[in-house]
Amino acid sequence: MTVTLEINALNKRFGRQVILEDINLSVRSGEFLTFLGPSGSGKTTLLRLLGGFERPDGGRIVLEGRDISLLPPHKRQVNTVFQNYALFPHLTVFQNIAFGLQNIGLAKAAIDRKVDQALDMVQLGDYGNRFPEQLSGGQQQRVALARALVMEPKVLLLDEPFGALDQKLRHQMQTELKALQRKVGLTFIFVTHDQEEALSLSDRIVVLNQGHLEQVGHPEEIYERPSTRFVAEFMGMENIFALVSVVDEGASLCCRTQGGQTIRIPKQSSRNGMAGFYAVRPSKIALSKTPPPDTVANVLKGRICEGTYVGSAHHWSVAVGRNETWKASQPLYSNRASQVGFCVQDEVYLSWDGQSGILLS
Amino acid sequence: MKTSPSFAWILPAFLWLALGLGLPLLIILAFSLARREVYGGVQLGLNIQNYVRAFDSLYLAIYFRSLLLSAATTLLCLILAFPVAYFIALQKSSLIKNLLLFLVTLPFWTSFLIRTYAWIIILRAEGLINNRLIEWGLVGTPLNLLYNNFAILVGLVYGELPFMILPLYTVLDRMNKSLLEASADLGCSPLKTFFRVLIPLSRSGIWAGTILVFIPSLGAFVTPDLLGGAKSMMVGNLIQSQFAIVRDQPFGSAVAFLLSAVILILLAISYRTTKRGAEVRVL
């Protein structure tokens, strides 16, 4: 797969504050890449460095073999969809989309044709003569998208484009964006703090935390196999426990939590390097009143201390040992006997497969 | 649905304007159609001779100079004010912003008359500028900086500059700064961005500033009186001299009424040209 954009040892500081430190990343041609992280993680600064709105303090940004690190925005073949759309209020929708094309000296007929195509692409064919103020948030968003896409950039940057939209419109726009990206085949770099949005849209996700890359991987990888405690927590992982020891037992690793529980994990599903934490998703843990068969790798005994019904599932908090609370969630789509009849204070067994758990650094 | 506020809110101001502007204008209109008596008295009547006389070539030159000086003042103010307003609007710290705005309005704390006198001290033959120029050997004899059109222009620009900076600042401050980034992103160099985005988006501020600067400049009489010479009379001085020196109140009234009419027409034109833009913004 060809690499469109190469980021090498990129650094950015504001005054003494380090915003980005030693960022290395290759962006593949035609992929949908997402920078995911909480506010202050540096994801927007990284995007602004790619767009040319900030200058790096060190490192290089190479676009198709050309170092663009210090080029001003108007000389980069990269376009941005801004967070607040940034549509020109004094221009019509048509003029907004034509704005960039006029700068590259295209003939009027060619501009008109391209703008019309772009308007059709975002299903705003009849809105060319309106002013941005006359459009809804979702329509403005589409204009911003069309205005950037019509430039046929080598990389399209999207800075939390759906942040201002309500939930329903957001989902609709996400679906449209993904379909659009498949259709045009351009490289998209998308910034968001919403993990669900990142999972549903991306080919790959880059998780950022306090100015460094925490993990890069496919959505399934990031969700199922987070490599650090930060990524696990950010992806909504519960049941994260600090480990006091990890002992090699041949086929599997035997981990002991701070609360004194022993958990086993197959060797091949664990990563190399320092393991500081063990984690398992509540949905992978089964609850039962009777001891599960011996074939199950991990079994803990505890007492239910809280139960919450959330419609699609039942969440249980189970006190295990002296000071650990494990969470298990039971989906409510079937009538399995095991999921009915639990009450607070019940003694239960928690059980799950060895490969369901993961080790985190 | 918003209900319109009651007109009672504007009644006090309306009465004040009617009394302080409408009534005097009517008096001036009546005077302009009157005849001057021998000792400067006013004999009311319906004569247009004052208006005919107002179009004498002698006076046309004065109007032309007034228009030219006012236009030059407005243009210079615009050129000087834009970077200042832009600079203040881009400040991130609101403390610095407010401090700079305070500095812009600081001259208002001193009487306009005193500030204009100060320019005499700066510009006169043995003034601040000429003394330095001679001291440094740049010129042999003092430059004629005072009592001419140049001095009036300097005085007018100085006096009116804040009235251009403030409305420009207001529009630039309100402007979404990411529009400038969007423009750069779409291939505009900073210069192109200035003409394609910055200027069109500050149009309402430019209009407001132009009106606030051009109209007072056109009617100015303190500045040309103090800084101008005998050959650089402006229409304000003409009116003032007719009332205070020549004591031809009917002719002074005719010129004053013409000036008001011209200003009103200019305002009407500017209102019509900006109305469409204002409507779009409100939507």
C-alpha cells in the first residue's frame, strides 16, 4: 500500500508547554485515519500542523515525497473541513465551493461544472444560490465538505466536523461521510474525541494522549486489544486491575491482582513488554449461581453489590475478595436461564475464557 | 415570535431630536429664504436669491475643496485605521484588547480645541518638526507645514481616526477568525485573503466608519479655522463667517441647508447600498 503522508519525529511546543512530542506516523493512500483523544491530547494541533496553520518546532511532514513542514496553508495540496464549518457568510453556497477553484486559475466553465458536481455529490443541487445563514447545520456541514473535496486534495483533514450536530443528524452524516470517502477514494484524516464515531468510521485509529501516540491500529484492534491502560479506559473498558506479579506457566501467564485474585491468560494473546494491568470487558464475563465447569480458564467467586438495568443489558457489580469490584454485563436478547434470578447480595461465580482478557502496560 | 417593543422607548430621544435638530433646521430653512437687512437683521420672505448666490464659482471652489479634503481624510483614516483595528481584534488577551481600545479613545479626554492647538505647536515654522529638521540639517529653511490644506488634512485625520478604528474593530472582532484560515486553506495568499475575505466581511464597518468620518469632516470648521490659511477655507468656515463676521444670516443659512441636504442624500445612498448586506446578516 502506498504511503501518502509521512510524519517524522514531529514536535510542537507552545511556549514551554509541549503539545506534541516525537510523532511518527505513515498515512496510507486512500485510508480513513482518525486521530482520537481527549481534549488537550494534541489531536487538533497535529491536524493544524498538517494543514499548515501551525509550524512544527521539529520533525518533518512529507506529502508524496515532498517536505511540506514549513509551507504556508495556501501552498499545500491539503484541504480542511473546519470544526465550525467556516463558510464565507458573504458568499452563496455556489461561490463558497467555487472559492478555491478560482485560486488555481481554472476556466469559468470548468469551475461551474465542478461546483455543480460537488453540489450534487452532497445532495445540495438546488441550494447553490442560498447564503450559508439560510441553511441548517447539517446542510452547512455538507457545503464545507463539498468546498474542500472539490479541490481534490491529496489529503482531506476534518476537524471534529460533527461536533455541533445533534445525535441523530450526527449518525446520518457519519454514514454519508463514510460512503462519500469510499466513492471519492481520497485520504481522509479525521479528528474526534468520540470513540464510537472513531470506531464506526475509521480504517485505522491513532489514539493520542498528552502529546504522544498511544496506539495505532484497526478499530477492532483498538477496541479489543488496547495496549495501554489509557487506551483501554478511553475505549470504555471497565474491569482494569493493577497486577502485582505475572508468572510464566508455559502455555499461559498467571497474573495476580493487587486484590489477590489469580487470573490466567494464554501466552499467544498477550503482548510483549511490561504488563502492569489486566483488563476484561464486562460483556465477556458470565455470571452463574453454580460453579462453572473446570474447562473455563478464569473463575472468581463474589457477591453482587449492585445491579442496573439499561434496556439492552443488565449490568452487575460484584464484590470479589476484600477490595475489588468486578463488573459483568448480561445481554437481554435471549432467554438463557443464567441471566435471570440474580439479586443484590447473591453469591455468584464470575467466569470467562483466558483469551477474553488482555494485559496492558 | 418576538413582539416589537413599544415606541414609548424612543419618545424622549425623538422629542429631543425634534426640538434640537428639527426645529433649528426649520428655522434655518426659513432664514435661507429670507433677505438680509442693512445692519445684519433678517427680513423673512420667500426668496431664492441666497441659493442662486450659493452656486457662485467662488463658493463652488470652497465646496470642492471641502469634498476633496473630506474624501482624502476618510481614505487616509481607512488606510491607517484598518491595520490598527485588525491588530486589536486579533489580540488573544481581552486585557490587552481593552487597554488598546482605551488608548484609542484616550484623546477624547482632552478638549478637541486644545488638541488642535497642539498641532500648531508641532507644525509651525519654529515648531517641533521644523526645529528638528533644521537641527539635523535636513532642510535649510523651515517647511510650510501650517496654514494650508496639508495642515487641515493632518488635523482632520488626527481628530477623526478613532471614529474609523472603532467601527472597523467591531466588525473585525466579531468576525470568525477561522474564515481567514479557510481562505488560506483554499489557496489564497495573505494578500488575496485581504481582498476576497477581510474587506468584504468588514464592509459594514467600513461604511459606518466612512459615514462617521466623512460627514463631520465635511462640516468641520475648528480644524480648518485653526490650521488652515486664508486660501484653504472649508464650507464650515464659510457658514461660520456668514453668521459671525459678515452677519449675512440668510446666506449662511442657505449654505448650511445645502450642506445638510447633501449629507442627507449621501446617507440615503449609503443606506440603500448597505441594506441588502445587512438583511443577509440578520437572517
